[in-house]
Amino acid sequence: MHHTSPIAKGNTAEIYLHDNRILKVFKDYLPDTEAEMEGNKQQFAYEAGLPVPKVFSIDKINGKQAITMEYVKGQTVGELYFSDKEQAEYYLAISVNIQQKIHRMIPKAGTFELMYDKLCRQIKAAYNLEEKYKNALLRKLDKMIFENRLCHGDFHLFNLILAKEKMYIIDWVDSSAGDIRADVCRTYLLYSQYFSELANSYLQIYCEKSGLSKEEILQWVPIIAGAGLAANVPAENAACLLEIIKSYPL
């Protein structure tokens, strides 16, 4: 692997294709348990019957944490969505079906962090967020009542790969045990920062298929926006998230 260039790079890892398998090699600044944590989440999803690449091993490669997993050769659904607008609603509807399959799962205790704990930690670490807003968001989070279900945490069309007429869900690092409405809200916010038409269509389709109301999903917006400020987001996105938080009565 010394002479192989990564096929993709992210904030936490680099992705290599080696011997027809995917190697996800994590960066040095992360905790020593990062690969094991993400690999165990993905393996749980695979064993639960979700369309997820199989994990072969969790180990070290050249001294770095790594996950070796099944290579799924195909296109992201995001690429397909934007290249074929006539089929856009079809791809979006199929993605919602898959997200609902995730949401029907009861996560394994100990394998997934509780969403409540994760959101608390992220809000407290939120970049450029005044204490009064942090405290207000934490109080709002405390009032939320929900049943813990499996939530992907970063579900969007570019984390779905279509291969041989089957869609695979990738990138399980942000998955947790929490409220499905919050998970839907997270996807909605991701879309809305770039494509408002996509965001609105997604929310409409999810509500129609699930029976949930837009209001009960959108009540999570300031909390999810606040948690999003803990991530390394572009300045314009951070400004947008701050504006969202300040526009809600807290």
C-alpha cells in the first residue's frame, strides 16, 4: 500500500482500494478506539440485514488504525440524482425507503453512543456559539422524549452507492442510538445548506412515507444546527447554522 494513492480523502480518514478491498485508514489525531468503534457499528448494521459493505478486519496498517471492508463498485446516488433529473424523485424516494429501514432497527447496547450524549458533547464544544445559546439548546434537548432507534447520523445521497441494482449505505462513523426525527432533521439540514429544493422534496417524501409531521421533525433544527458547529465546517456554513439557531425561540 506504500505506493498506492487514496481514492478518497476525508476529515478523519483516507480511503484506498487494495486487492479489490477497501482500506479505510484513519488519521493519527483520532482516539485509538476510532476504527474499532466505527467497524463494530458497520458490522452490526451488516449483520442486522441492512445493505452495508461487509467488514473483514479492524487492525493497523503501517502503524495506523484501519478497517478493511468489502469493495462496492458503483456510483453514488448523489451522482445519479444530479445527472438524471427525470429520475431524481425516484432516487430520493428509494433513499428514504433505505433510511426508514435503518430507523426500524433497535441498536445494540454498548455498540452505539446514545444520541443524547453525543449531542450534549457536540453542543458544549460548538465553535463560536455563545454560552446562552448552548445552555438554551441543552435545556431544549432535555425536554425531548423519544425511543432510541438506529440513526445513521450522516445520511445523504452521497453516502449511498448503487451497485448491481442494490444500494449500499456507507460511512457509519456518526451513527448513534437516538430519535429518528433528529436523524431526518440532520439530513434535511445537510441538504438545505446546498440545495433547498432537494431538502424540501426529501422532507415531504419522508413525512408522506412515515406519517411523521414536518413540525415534529423541524423542532430538532436548532439542536442539530448547534451540534453541527462542533464540526470543522466552512465559514459560510457556520454562519448559516448560527443564523438558524438565533432565528428559533429558545
